Amino acid sequence: MPEHRIATQDEWQAERDALLAEEKELTRRSDELARKRRELPWVPVEKDYRFETEHGTRSLAELFDGRLVRAGSAALPLLPSHDAEPLLKRADRRRLHGSRVDS
């Protein structure tokens, strides 16, 4: 176990204030990155995805009743093409089974 330093209240407060400033900067940076991620351009999914459901085979648009759906930080059915397939599969399983799917 590390040995802890002993400090006065004023020393502790000064170090705590410096740490708080760093934490606030980290939060601002994280918020800025999240904003930039949300502003990424959307790309139409060009592949004709088909899903087997309890109601038969459905297209992506039919699966979500024509609505744009948010999945994580991406919007469906408009996604960067390299991200589309794994997100669509996860979103489809969530919709069909109503449960959380990890991966």
C-alpha cells in the first residue's frame, strides 16, 4: 500500500483545486468530442439488408417502420458504411428480442 503524504488543509485545498481544474477541462474536452461525433455526416446504407423476424422477412426500413433510429452514437438507417453491418445486427436483435445485446 502506498504511503500517503500528510499536508495542511491549505496544501490539500490547493492540490484539490488544481485537480478540479483538470477534471473540468477533461469534461469540457469530452463534451466537445461528443459534439463532434454527433456532427459527423450521415451516409445512406446502400446494402439491401433483410432480417428474419417473427413476422417474416423485413427490410431495414420495415424493421424500424421507416423511422430513423439511434443506436449508440450512430443513427440508423443512415450510417458510415463500414459501421453499418455490426450495428444493424445488434439493433435488429434488440428490436426482435427486446433485450440488451453485448458486443
